[in-house]
Amino acid sequence: MNFSELIKQRQSNRSYQSKPVEQEKIEQCLEAARLAPSANNAQSWTFVVVDEPELKNRVGESVARLGMNQFVNQAPVLIAVVVEKPIFLTRLGSMVQNKDYPLIDIGIAVEHICLQAADLGLGSCIVGWFNENDIKKLLNIPRDKRLALIVALGYPKDVPREKRRKLREEVIHFNRY
Amino acid sequence: MNFSELIKQRQSNRSYQSKPVEQEKIEQCLEAARLAPSANNAQSWTFVVVDEPELKNRVGESVARLGMNQFVNQAPVLIAVVVEKPIFLTRLGSMVQNKDYPLIDIGIAVEHICLQAADLGLGSCIVGWFNENDIKKLLNIPRDKRLALIVALGYPKDVPREKRRKLREEVIHFNRY
């Protein structure tokens, strides 16, 4: 599968089989994240993989509690992505340029997980809205750290959908905005 | 090339050949970005491709002016990524969850460009530090919009490097932070 096929294959899966994910495949997804690029190679991230069923369900409940993302509980694996304090140069750049580089970097790393998952026949979904404090307590994440995203991982039950995207002309321009 | 090979292939290229990039390959990279996932499928982005040599050089100078990223001028194509106002649900989420979702999304989309480039034998580099106001003027980007990132694209001159990354144990934990 070449990359343009892979990005068509990847979709946000909102329905999962109960079949567990092989440890080796989880590790491959994490390795893809570990190798992701980041501003000044700061790698301001920690990935907490939650695969103990009881704990995973409690985390899943803290995602679903807001009435959205009920499907998360079906996924056998959740990966919580914690923002670490970046190196000085990145902090300086974030301040001067008014950009939260670690969040951009975490977007990149998490998409590496999702694309690697798709390449292995797995499904995934990035979730950004959850009860952050509850999940931090469940996973012993220090109170002063931010939890950026949760990634659900598992064998998907939902079938491939056609992607709904803006037209090329709406989002792509040449040489002038 | 499977995905784990592709992410090893992709690197931040800081030296480019003068050879131009085929239009079809530029379009493939843009299509990869267009199909990227985003929070609530908001797609809060515009990609401005700069390939007119004179204009491209002026943009390149506004990137290099701060004494860093001098290599950007060598790349035959630069892609400026503008943050668009997200849909209401994403704005609400950004506020409630204190996360700049459009920046996360742009990280994802831009990495789609870089991975697609690597799959096509191209090199790329994401640059986050530049004279934003100057580039906005050069490309007629409205003053009230933010320019998140610039991506350099071209045939690389630098050879593949070993990736320097934190150890698995430093960034990956299971079930407890």
C-alpha cells in the first residue's frame, strides 16, 4: 500500500471489535510516534498506553462522560498523550511566534500512530475532548501536566466511508492567498 | 515501502537540489494534506503554494532573515499554511478544553505533506519560525489570519541520517504515567 492509498484507508473509527490488539502491533504504533519529527527535535511528549481492561474502561468513561465519544469504551487500547515541558529554544519560539509548538508536534506524532495502525489493519480515532482531571488521576499523571489527546486503537467494526472534505479550490491556492 | 519504512525515510531536509518539483507531485502532496483528519472535520486551513521563483525567494528570505533556516531558499517550493477560523463546535472545544485544535490539525495535515513527499522521493522540512507579517504581505494573506507553518519541498541533497530520538522507556509507559 503506498502512502496515498494509506491515507484513504485511515479513517476515524467509531466502532470496534472486542478482539484484542497484538502487543507487537501496539509497539509498532508507538515506535511510529517515537520517530515523529518535532520542533527543535524537542519530543515534548509522553505516551501512556492503557490496556488493562478495568482501568481502560474507567478512562473510557471519563472520555464518554460528556455525552460524546461513547464509542471509546469499545476500543481495547487507549493511548493518552501528555504534553511535556519543551526545551528552552522551543519555549522561546512558542512565546516569540505565539504558537504552541508542542501541540503541533503531538498532532504529528499521534497521526503517525493512526497511519501506522491503518497500515497494520487496525482502526483508530483521535479524541480531544474529555474529562482531563479525572483521567490524570486514573493514570497518575502529575497535576501540572496537560493531557493533549487520547487515541483509541483496535480492530474496527465500521466499514470504510467516503471522506467528506472541502474542495481543492477552497483550501489550496498558488502564490497568492 | 510500508509505513514503518516510510517514517524512517522521511527526514527534515536542510539542503536541496535546484531540480524543480513536478507539478503532479506537488498536487499529490497537497491532496494528502486535503484528506487529513481534523477536529470535528473542521479543516481550518488554507495551503498557499509558492513556486514562482522570485516570490518564492522573497518568502524564503523572510524565513531566513532571523539567522536560522538559511537552507529554505534552496527549496524550489514553499507551502505556507494559514489557520482559518474553525467551526463553532471546534472553537467551543478549544475554549473549554484549553487546546488550540486547529494547530494540532495543521500539524497532522503538514505531516501528511511530508510523508507523501518522502513516498515520492522528495525531501521536506517544516519551519515554524519566520517573519510572519512580511510573508503575509508577500502572499496577500489577510492581516487578521495566522500563518502557522511553512513547508519547504524539493529534491533533497542531504543523505539519510540516523534519527536521534529519546529512548522508548523515556516516552512510553503502560497504564501508569
